[in-house]
Amino acid sequence: MESLDWTWLLVLMAGGFLAAFVDSVVGGGGLVALPLLLASGMTPTMALGTNKLAGTLSSLTSTASFVRSRKVNGKLVLSLFPLSLAGAAFGTYAVQHIPSGFLRPVVVGMLVMVTLYTIFKKSWGQSSTYRGLSVRSAAWMGVAAAALGFYDGFFGPGTGSFLIFVFLALGFDFVMAAGNAKVLNFASNIASLAVFASFGYVDYRYGLPMGAAMITGSLIGSRVAIRKGSSYVRPLFIGISGLLIGKQAWELLH
């Protein structure tokens, strides 16, 4: 086993803090965390697994913050939790056998539509109009939870943005949508981590310290979001979605 590189450990912890601060609210932490893990010399599968370990610790912390502040619809997310869990486990298993790169152009297009819709519908997510699920919306949400869980395990970029968009479409405000999204993202992270760990694709020497730094970042980030409300979350959502579009488009073109 290679010796621990303390310089890279400190870099990963600093990057993890920054990634978790943003990821705790609208997702997109992989924009920072994953490139750093790859730059440290890890193989892509080891970097993905180690990122899932740190990300699971981060999402657990932000989920707890949103739940404690009552910014989560418990009944709704608990019913969707097993679907995200199962979808992510299957997606992570599938990606061991099927290349995921073909999804990139689809994801770019979907992120562009989600971002543009949010920009032009300025009043969207400012206040909650959610009054419960109909039979149709319940079926739609079940499919969305399972599909986005699978997507998170199989490919990943933009999962937080897509989850928030789904909850906004149900009528939640931005803060509640972010809280609900973090619970389902936590479910997909748990399942994906379990599969990566079973294949031996997690470096705990770097993942656990990075996760500890991400716990701090997610705790601060979620508290800022809860305190500042939709006026803070909406522009952050648009900004991170824009960065995700740029990164995925760049990788697609090159």
C-alpha cells in the first residue's frame, strides 16, 4: 500500500469543505471534489467510490440540518427514500459493466432546460403551494425518485439540480425543495457507497478525513441556506447548474 500523501490530504480536505458548502444546498459538489481526487492519482473508479464516502457523510449532515429546521416534508421523502436507494444501487452496479459517457449530451440538454425554466419563471419557488399528492403526481414522483437514484449511481452530475427541480414542480419553495432533495440524495449516496465498497473501490485513508471536512462545510452551508431562504438558494441553484452545463459541455466537445 502506498504511503499517505499529507499534502494531498490537506488539499482534499480544503476542497471537500468548499464542495460540501455548495453541495449541501443545491448539489454540484462533485465539480470540486471529484477532479481533486482524480488529480491525486486515484483511478476513476477509486475516485468515484472515495467521493461517495465523503459525499455520504456530507449529505447526512445537511439532511440532518434541514430535518432539524423542519425544512423537509418527512412523510413524502420517507415514501420515496427506498426507491432512490434501490435505483442508486442498481445504477452503481450497472456502471461497473456499461460505460456511462453516452449520457453526457442528454444531461447537458436537460440541465439547460431546467436552468432556463428557472431563470425565466422568476416567481417559481418563492413560496410553497404544495398541498399533497394526487394519484398521478404520486406515480410521477415514484418514477422520478427511482430514475434519479439510478442516474446518481450510474453517472451523477446534476442529480441535486434535477431533484430540486422535481420538488419545485410539485409546488415546494426553494428551501423545502433543497431539503427534500438532500434526503433523497442521501439515500442514493448510501446505496452507491455500499456497492463501491463491496467492489473495493473506496480509499478510506483519504475519504474519511475529506468526509470530516465536508461535514463542517455542509453544516455551515445548510444553515446559511435555511437562514437566508429562497433569495439565496435560487441564484446559487442557477449558478451551479450553469457551471455543470459548462463542465459537461466542455468534456463532451473534448
